[in-house]
Amino acid sequence: MNTIVERFEKIQSNITSLKLNKPVNIIAVSKTFDLDYIKPLVEHGHIHFGENKVQEATAKWTEIRKSNQNLRLHMIGKLQSNKAKDAVKLFDYIHSLDNQKLADALSKHQTSLKKNLKYFIQVNLANESQKSGISVGELETFYNYCINEINLKIIGLMVIPPIDQSAEKYFKSLCELNKSLALKEMSMGMSADYVEAIKHGSTFVRVGSSIFGSRS
Ligand SMILES: *Cc1c(COP(=O)(O)O)cnc(C)c1O
């Protein structure tokens, strides 16, 4: 069997062995890798794939989507509002919603393109100045704006914990915030910490290098 498929199945069985009572979606993060390299996992029947650049993702996925209509594409990287239209055209989920200008652009384009994407609001829990994500203080107002004023389907919150710290406390905080907004889904956990994230309630893990190998 293909190595990528084998690695993927190992992750799947690690998750199954946690004996959870709700399903966890594995987003195979395929950024930087060519489609030919990723394809065995598509042919294996996996549907959730993650990318962090609109242009790269559009070039990679537009054609294969047409013949694989069950594919679900996730935008997990920073999104500029001038790329919102192209993002709406391609993606099914956006995990990096974090400001009103972007939200307005996404709402406008999905209305005119007759699409209805699912969104995670990215939260900057550690207040890292260089990192995307809305601050905890602004979250509730922003969430209410998105659902009440511009009709975005917000399904949960997303976090990327600081790289130099244990992720656990951030997973816990995100879980609490998610509950306070009565949201059902959570996007947290990567190759190094997806098991931990799932134990704290994550329903969408974003796993790249453990499936595809290290990125150059
Ligand atoms: C690249 C990326 C991942 C995947 O990271 P790995 O450590 O390779 O699993 C997950 N989330 C985001 C936001 C990313 O940019």
C-alpha cells in the first residue's frame, strides 16, 4: 500500500482507539505538496483536505474537484479580504475567519456566487502580536455580527497554540469558549498534538506532516 495511505490509516486507528462517542474529522493538510503526491489519499476515498494559500489551492484542486464532488476543501491559512472571492469559489470550510472586513467580503461573495460555506472563527488565545486570530475580548461581538448581520454559518472556533508552549491549556480555553457560544465543532490539533486536542473535544484535526512527511 502507498505510504501516505498507510500513515493516514495509522492516524485513523489511533483516533478510533480513543473510543470517542462523536466523530472526528481528519483534515489532511496537503499544502506545499503536488497533487500527484496527494492523489493516492484522494483515491483511497478520503475527502477532507487542507490548504493555506488560495492561489496554490486553486491551481491544485479546481480540476480534480469536478470529478470528485464529495471532496471537502479547508482553508486553514491567513486569508486576505482581496482573496475572499477566490476562496469562496474553491473552499467548503474556512478556519481563519478573524476580522470584520474579511467576514463582510466572504458574505458578499458567497451570496453572489450562491454558496454557503462553513466557518471557524480563529482565536488568538495567547495574544501573540504576529499571529492571526481575533482576541478573546472581541470574540462574542464578532460572532454575533457574523451570525446575525451577515449570515455566516459559524460552526466552531479554531486555535493554533504558541509553538513554544504546551498546547493543553489553549485546548482547554478554546473548549470553554466554544461551549460559551454553544458551538458544536472545534478545529484544533496538528501532527504533534492531535490526540491531546481530541481528548479536549476537537472535532476537526489538521494533520499535515504525519501524513505527507516533512515539508521542505
Ligand atoms: C501546516 C498547518 C497544519 C499542519 O501542521 P503539521 O504539523 O504538519 O501537522 C495545521 N494547521 C495549520 C493552520 C497549518 O498551517
